[in-house]
Amino acid sequence: MKKFLSILALLIISLPLFATKPVILDIQARASKGTKINLFWVLPENPDQEITKLLIYRSTTPITRYSQIKNLTPIAELSGTETGYTDSVKDYKDYFYAVITVTDKPYEIILASMNSTVNGVHLKLQTKQSQAPKKQEEEKLYTNGTKRETPLPYLDMIEGMNEDSSISEATVQSTTEFSTSKKSDSEILTPYFFEEDLVSPDGGDDYILFDILKNTFVQRKYSEADAQLKKLVKRNISESVQNRAYFYIGESEYFLGNYEEAVKAFIQVSHEYPLQTYRWINACMDKIEITE
């Protein structure tokens, strides 16, 4: 305990000292759209030596000491007043960054989370499924006397439905008959896979998801798939993998007959995959109405 307190006290004392040294503070790296990774940092206030320029380094392993990058060519050279940089990469590897200040010479100090990133950052996968629905599908019209393929769910729960309505009696009767009829011809769905999960990836979060699907979901072990996918989404994984995992959870719950739980999972990613989730949610609602 005494040793821990001594180290803590040393850190507290030393932090103000680094504030006057020509070392940048609070470096952060975040994936942006497309092939871009944005870097941000804070310049020290009133450093004891003027910063003439900044050198940006990139690596596939954490940068913990200056000797790792001493003989490397920096990916960028900036003026000493810059507080950000946008990098462009061509793959989905995890990348680590360091920013070295230069006075009369490079300031050979590496401090984790201050001028070097602790966690790797990689690009976000761009999927075709994440595109918005086409306009003609959003604005589908129904001619007089034509019924919807699927009625709007739970119309009686909308606030004000018990009050006087301007909807014609014939329309109300038509909707009531459609919504209360037994839907024995409801659509039977088959397992859906995203394109990026059809081929084994090199590694990372995408491979973990691929491995779970291969050993459980593909073999129709939906209960086991559901359990493993729910553990996966609780981990610190990429947003793209987490979104696809939630979609597969929804599918697993659907095939297990847990339609309400399936709807909850699909709603989690409805903003990312509007077309796919719309279809599955409607199928779940049909099943719920049939079993009630």
C-alpha cells in the first residue's frame, strides 16, 4: 500500500513538470468515414523550449519507447502549432500513433496516452446494407380498395384512437377485417448473412464473429449461437461487428420462437440495416399475432 501511494504521489508531482516540457498531451485517435483516421492532441502551455515542428509516426504495435521509431520515416511533418492530423490507410489493421515534438532536435520522450496512443484504432467497415432505403420503397402508394401486405401493428394503442376519427367507416372496417384474420400464409424466412461474414477474415473482431457463426448459427444451433453472440456484444468490439452480432441475435431468437426478443434485437440495429430489419420485424409481428 505504501509503495502504491509513493508511486501515486510521484505521478501527481511529475505531471505539472511535463506541462512545461515540449511534449504534447492527451493524444486521441478515432476512425472516421472511409479510409480516414483522425488524430487529436493538446499542445503544452508555455513549454520551456519552443516547438518548431511535430513528427507523426504510425505503427501496427504500441509505441512505448523512442528507439522503436528513431530510424523510421514519419508519416507526416507538421508545424509546431498544429493540434490534429488526418491519416489515410488502406486496410483494417489496428494502428498506433505517436507525435514527437521538435525543438532544436527531436524530444525523445514517449509517454503512453500523452504523446502515444494506448489502444489501436482501425477503419470502420462500410456495408451495402447500411445504405438508406430507396425512395420508391419509402413512398409506396396503395390504390383505393387495395390492402397493405402487412397492417400497421397495434393501431389501437396510438393515443387518440378512441376519439372521433375522420377516417371513413369503410376503411376502418377493411383494416379491422385484415388485422384480425389469421395469417396462415405468413412469410417463412431463411437465415440471412452479411457479405463480410461469408469469407473468413484475417483476424480481429470480424474473425471472432465469423467463428461463432460457423460453429453455431450455420449448423442451426440457434440456442448456442444466441448465448455466444450475447457474450460477444458485451465485449469491447468494433461497432460494425457489434451491429451485425445484434442482427444475428435477432435471427437466432426468431428461429427459437422468441419473437418479442427477436424484435428487441432487430430494433437495436434498425438504423444501420433499415431494409433487412423491416422485413424481419414484420415477420416477427406476424408470428406474434398468430400465436396470440
